[in-house]
Amino acid sequence: MNEYDSNRIYDLSKKLNYIKTDNVEDTDCYVLNTCHIREKATEKVYHDIGRVKKEFRNKKKPIVIVTGCVAQAEGEVLLEKEKYIDAVIGPQSYHLLEKIIKNIEKKFKKINITEFDVIDKFDNLNLIKNSSTNISSFLTIQEGCDKFCKFCVVPYTRGPEFSRSINELLNECIDLANNGAKEITLLGQNVNAFNYCGIKLSDLIYEISKIKNIQRIRYTTSHPIDFSKDLIDAHANIKKLMPLIHLPVQSGSNKILNKMNRKHTVEYYIDLIRKLKKVNPLTRFSSDFIIGYPGETDQDFEDSLHLLNEIEFINSFSFIYSSRAGTPAAKLEQVDENIAKKRLVIFQKRANEIKMRYRKKLFNKPAKVLFENKAKDNNKYFGRDEYFNSVIVKSDQNLIGQIKEVKILNGNQNTLFGEMKQKIKNKEFAA
Ligand code: SF4
């Protein structure tokens, strides 16, 4: 979502004739868009601003703005601690960027805008064309969260759940398609909680699937509790909807799920996966796990390993629990760091074995790949298969923007390597 936001921030700044630069030393206005999910996010902000300060020690100071969730969470503290920062803008207020930059240019006082007015934000963004179209493009459809998992800052930094209007989403999507997008990933902190005046995520996906140039649709990130029957059915009925579902579970222990306030049990989660597999047996899953959450015993950890083995996630993203100031879990007694580290090593080793076993089954088999770009050397093209696996093939033909059937030859944890299928070379496939 930050990538989508960063692109929109750039669209806004273009109104003031700013252009992007890859070189910090050329900067007139430095906007640092931050994420609070990662560990030590605030320290990283000070570190980054320190680098800019160093670069401009003997030069005219650029305008320095911090946006995103760290800006929201820290607000005034950032301005107090680091005088080099001119403004902090929360993720729901960045549509005011133009006004803010003008004010800073006129040397007004430091600015802190951390309101939760998402309606105003999207009303303003609708007036500006989304110019950042890629073959695979993002579209934010929903923001915020009402779930209040005890470890998570999102409800405090992004605010309550908000869904954008279906008309503005379809218009933005048509624009993206007209500009070359072939795949749309619908984004939301709780994407399957999308509900605009009774129009649900499944309805939106049906509508987007009617846009001719859009050949693939994905969405992320889902909460198991919001997986309604209509969305399950959409996976049976919409061919353009890709068969990989990212479904964070966080723990395989009911005791820990309860402590996290995840609002469902392991049994519910397994049953949901069973239902999704029933409507489309080719569906695969990826997930997030927190290791060493406060109160996690050896048995709870074993339960997470058990779930990992049972579902055989093709990708598992696992992190040691790290507390976030202001969240209820931050007040709980922490698991010993060494124990948590040992558990993470065991977990990731097992997750990687499962992933590699799955990947080896793909070798010498066909895969439909949407090609997104070309590597600098040797006519190598990069794309993704239906399960979001990165695939690289060599081709003399320009493959960008096309879905091709490829034979997977081999691969590693990160990338699959394939070749164009000879006998049906040049034949394009619908997703
Ligand atoms: S559902 Fe996701 S975004 Fe919402 S509080 Fe839980 S972890 Fe955070």
C-alpha cells in the first residue's frame, strides 16, 4: 500500500512541477513515506533524515517531509526531536501535500497533519490521474482496520475501516487498463472487509473482471473472519481471479490466537481453507506467522509448526514478535529472545523445505506467466505465474505485457527459470 501511496504522492507533487530523482544530492523536496509494521521503523526515519542532513551540510536545505504510519504514530515527537523535518503528514492526509509544500516554501511554521479524513483524501486523489501504471498495478480499495489485533498498530495509524466508492475504483481501474495494466492487485489492510454501501469485494472483482484488458486480479491482505461465502464462490466463478490467497493466520495455537484477539480458531481457519479448496482444488495459500508472541509456550509453537505442515503454505512469512508502543501486547511479558530466535530458525527451515518441495513439483511443467519487464542482459524477461512465483525466461521476442505458456526448468527459493514452450511458441493465452 505504501508503494501505491508513494506513487500518488508523486502525482500530487507533479502539480508543483517537481520531478522524481534517484539522487539524494539533487533533492529540493525529500518525502520519506514510512511503514510502522517493520521493526525499528522510527529509528530508521532518524537515520534516513541524518543521511539527508549530512548530504546537505554545506548546501541549501531541501524541504523534508515525513509521511506514512510513522508520521501518524510519532507526529509531534518527530518534529520536536528532529528539527530538520518540516512537516509530518499521516497516511490519511497526504492529499494536502501541495498546500503543505507551498506553506513550507513560504516559511510557515512546522506542520503536523495527522487527521483521519480518508473521504477527503480520496475525493482529492480522484481529481488527479494515477500516472504510475505498471503491467501489474496496485489499486487501494480499502483502508484502516477495526479488528484491533493486540500486536498491531494499524487501527491507530490508518484509522477505522473505510471503503472507496465503486465508481471511483472502476474509473481508476479503467484508466490503469487503458495505460497498459494487465494485472490489478486490490489493496487494503483488511481488503475483504471492503463494503461500499453493501457492495462487497466479490462484487467489485466481478465488475473489474469485465474490463477487457485486465487479465488477472489479485487482492491482499485478507482477514480469515471476513471471508464470506460470496468471496469463496468468486474463486470458483471468476477465471481472472488468481488461485493464490494470502491468508495471514499468525499462530497455530488457539490460546495464542485468542490472546492476539484474532477472533477465530485454528479449526475455523482450516475449515475455510477446505471450503476454498473445494470450489477450486488448484488454490494455494501463503500466510504470515508471528513467532514468540507473549505467552507462546513450546506447545503453542509446536501447534504453529503443525499448521504449517498441514496446510503446506507455498510461502510463509515469519517474524519474531516485536512490540509496538501503544499496542496492548506491548505491556505483556515477552518470550525470552533466545528461545524466540531458536523457534524462528526451526520454523523457517521447515517453511523453506515445504516451499522447495512445492517448487520442485513445478519443474518440467507448464506455467502461464504474465511478463512485466526485461532484465538488462541477455534478453531475459521477468514475469509471474498464477501463483505469484517469479519466473525468468530468455526470449528474442518482446514478451512484456503478454501471458505466455512457459516450461519451468528449475529454480530456487526466490526465482523459477523457464523456457518458452517451442511447439506453441508465440501463442498467447488468456488467464
Ligand atoms: S486485522 Fe491486520 S491490520 Fe487489522 S489489527 Fe489485525 S493485523 Fe492489524
